[in-house]
Amino acid sequence: MRFSDFPFLRYLPFLIAGIFIEKQVLLSPVYLWISVGFLWSAYLGILLFINKKTWVMKTSFLAYMILVLFGAAIESNRIQTQNKSDWEGAQGYIAEVLQYDMEKPNSSENRVLVKAILRNGLWENTDEQLLIYHQNIDQLEPGQVIWVNSAPDTIPSPTFPEEFNYSEYLARKGIFRRQFIGQDFLLIGENPNSSYLYALDHFRQRLSLMLEEQIPDEEARQVANALLLGQKQNLDKDVRQAYSASGVMHILAVSGLHVGIIYLMLMFLVKPLKLKGRNQKMYFLFVVLLIWVYAALTGMSPSVMRASTMFSLIALGQLRDRKPSIFNVLAFSATLMITFNPSVIFEVGFQLSYLAVLGIVMLQPLILKCWNPPNKWLEYFWQIVAVSIAAQLATFPLTLFYFHAFPTYFLLGNLIIIPLAFLIMHLGIPLLAFGWVPVLGELLGVLVSKTILFQNFIVLRIQSLPYPQIDQISIEWYSMFLVWVLLLIWYCWPDMKKRKLAWIGLFSLFLWAGLRVYDQTQIPKKEMILARTESGVLIEISSFGDLMSWNKGVRPGDISFKIDPYRLKNGWNQIPKSLQAISVNDSLLSFPVHGFHLDTKGQKVRMLKGNPSKIEIWSSGKWSSLDITDEIPFQNTAVRILF
């Protein structure tokens, strides 16, 4: 295997590099597009009018530079075209509803597109998306137009290090503001073109209502909506946790598995229908169309788009009796998705989807060689085992990096649940198609319901086993890349020079060790964290890895969401010792062992002993230095004191 045999695999890193460069430099899209056009013209000129052989290196350099600049240009263009309206002095706005409601504990969430803002009695046209939360009895539907007589709020940035950056997550989706409107809004009309603009949304809703009618059990209905239609928002929290702990959460996210099942179901009909020649080609095109209709119906998630692109290219390759390289197909689909939406590379679903497929393609054949089953049944199960291990090997560094947990029984879960999911899809797709038919729809609904309930029963039994999930695991970015380098060496070992691979592995290990040692040297001997949340105040002191904590009124949910990630990142104990305080008066607390007072009313700490070497505040996603002083104020963002 030669790297040059996979052109799109060569192009993709340069395209991604351009996007990362633009995020740091923020160049003008006009200059970038002019540069792309100029270099592209020079590249074509060399190819057409100059001897190619003497200019091979220069044309290659030009081509890669064009890809880097193109990546930077599309990212710059995305940033420039993000609609951020001026809400200063806004008295209200008119907005169009973009989706059906998502139920929350105390309200319903929806996404709207603001069409006009009222300011000083004048209307200003705009085009910005918002998140709204309402408590209206009737559900909002796509295409409806509402009037809200107040302005939305900005989405706050994280106030604590390692806290999930919800504002950045929404910004990648083009959403910068949100608002709780309760029932304080007015439905004033409907977009006259909504019937076809939101045809897929309405169709998906009708299918969801049909599932609600035909599947009697609510728990089974929730899983059916997730598995068949990609609607996971209404999944019960306990069911979601059970699937996650059992290592089969990917079953509930419409992905390559689901698209692949549909593809196989459609391709299975080729022989029974005796399709040949032109009819066969037309059928292949019909299969591609249906795949993309299903992708649109289920929400166009990164994993679905990746799978749809892959299977489309495979189907189109069959039109010409060609089998495209899976690496080229993967790289082409990623390039296509990134070109249309550069920010997709930062989505966890996109990263996990491609890593899982790469793991299966590269590592499954190596794992299969470890054992030769004596019969077909064992071979079938061994293939499922090999797929599960390969996908888990490729994705577990990233899941540890993001989620800090590992499902112990993922292999057992996949062995049982994947065949069940395969069966549910084979029953569920006909249910979606024929659920409106009396008797047949009811029969299919009962079968789907019973199968899902059995699947849920198995998942809950797996979750009930001892130590179903290893939690609180931290992994650095360089440890994650080391695992991938070692897996890549394993994949290349049979075909490449082993001496060269051994040196690469040795260099990677030494580099990892060096970065590890450097990180250890950066850990302060003593660190004090001051934090204020909406509900209370928290102080934590880490001294040589020994963590002590005190808080007043901080909700457990705030600790797990805001505080625990930082503890985990630093390798601190998740159950700290208690930090002792003495009450001086109603607003003043003394911490005599560590030599400071806490003024809860004035929101400041006064140091009585100990000399801080540095005082920092968490701002804009990083620690920024403050002047060293005995009185240290803190309000709505974390402050760190180093000794």
C-alpha cells in the first residue's frame, strides 16, 4: 500500500491545517480567495505551458498551498457570514420557528430565525438564529411566526477551567443568544411556504406520531424514535445512562450501522428483481436517493452524512463495476463535509464516526487473523467481536479525553445488542413504511415494541453487572496521539520496514515521556481556587496532590458540571477532605490553618500569611494574571492563587 494511491487522503490534512491556521490568525476572506485564485492560475499555467517533469516538486508545493489557503478561506468565510445582530435598545422581534419543540423539565426548547428587530419604533431586517424556551400549552411548529416583546440574552462563557463550553458549542451552530419567553409571546402567522420548506420536518413528525400510536410502551417508543428517526432528545435519562454504561450508546445514534442496514436491505432486492443493465443502474441511483432522503429525515448528523456519502460512492462505483478504495471514500466524504461546514471537524460525533470506521477498516483484519473459527457460527460471532474491538481501540482515547469513562462490558453489549438492533431495523423500516395499514401496522408495532423492550432488558442487566463503567479517567492529548501512533504502527507492520517503524515508535515514546515530565514540572506545589456559582461560594486548596474543599450553598450539579472536570484534569481526588472554617461574624469566615479570611459579603479573600507567587483569573478560556495583593476579589469567574 502506497500513500500516493489515496489522493484525497493526501489532500485532507492540508485542508484541515488551513482551517486551524485561520482560527488563530483570522485573515480576511477576500485576500484569501484572491490568493487561492492567483495560486490556482499559476498551477494551471505550469501544467499547461511548462514541462511538468522539471516542475513536479513546485507544482506539488503549489497544490498543497492552495489546499491550505482554501481551508483558511472557507473557515474565514464561515466566520464572516455568521449573523450577529445588534440588540442594543431592541424592543422586541419577529421570528420564524425552525423545528418542533424539544421537551425540557420545566419548558420546551425551540430554535427560531429572527426576521426583524423593533428598535425605536423602526423595523430592522436581520437573519439570526436564537434558542428560545417557552411554556405554551400548544406546541410550536416549523414555519410559525411569533412576536416577542423583549430582547434575548447572550450565552455566557465558562466561568471555570475545563467546564464544558456551551457558548462555543452553540456558536459553531450559528447560535449566539437565547431567551426564556415563558408564555410572553404572540403567534402572529405562518410562513406561506412552510408546507414545502419544512416538508421533511412535518413528515418526520408524522412518522413519530405514528410510532407513538403503534408502539404502546413509552420506553420502547423513545428508543424506536432514536433508533429509526434519530430523535434522541426525549430519551429517558436512565435509559440513556444504561446504554452508555453498557458501551452500546452508538446503537441509539443513527449512524453507519443504520445506513448500512438500509443499504443492504435495498441491495438485497437486486437479485430477486432480476435487475440488469439500464434497469440495474437506475435502481442503484434510486438507492442513492433513498439513502440521502433517510439521512435528511434523521437530521443529517455527521455520522449519517459520512455513511451516506460512503454508501453512495460505493453504489455509484457499482454502476461502473468499480470498487473505490475505502480510504479515498472516507477522505472524500470528510473533505466534502468540511468544505460545506468547516466547524464540523470540532464536533465529537464527526471525530468518533471517522475514527470508528478507520479502526474497523485498518484493525479488524489484523484481529481476525488472531483466530480461525472452526465453524460459520463462531466465525460470525468472531467477526462481531473483531469489529467491536477494532472500533473501541480506535475511539477509546478520544472517549476518555472527552467523557473520562470506559464501558467495561462493551464487548458483551455489542455481541448481543448489534444483532438485536439489526432485527429492530428490519422490523422498524417496514413499520415506518406500512404503519398506516390496519392490522399490519399494529402487528409490526407490537413486534418492534417487544424486541426493543427485550433489548432494554439486556442493556439493564449488563449495567447491573459489577463495575459496568470505569469513571474519572483522565488522558492528555499527547497520550491520545501516542495510542493512535502505536495502532498505526501495528497496521503498517506487515508491509513497511520494521526497523523504520520501530524507530518511529521509540521516538513517539520518548516524546510522550518528555511531555509528561514537562507537565509534571508545571504542577504548582500549592494551589488555591476561589469560585462563585449562581448558588454559592467554593474554595479548594491542593497541596502536593492532597485536595481540601469548602463550599457554602453550591449545588451538587454545579460541582459535577463546573468543578469536577478541573479536579479530574489535575488528577485530584474527586472526594476531597473538608477544609475547616471558623465563623467570625455573619459575613466573615476564618481559615486559620491556611491563613486567610473569606468575606462572603464583599466577595474577597484576605491573605494573612503565605506569599502568593501568582494570582490569576479565568477569562476567555485561559488564565490571565492579576496584580499580587493581600485582598483578592472574586465574583462570577474562578480565581487561582499559586504559592
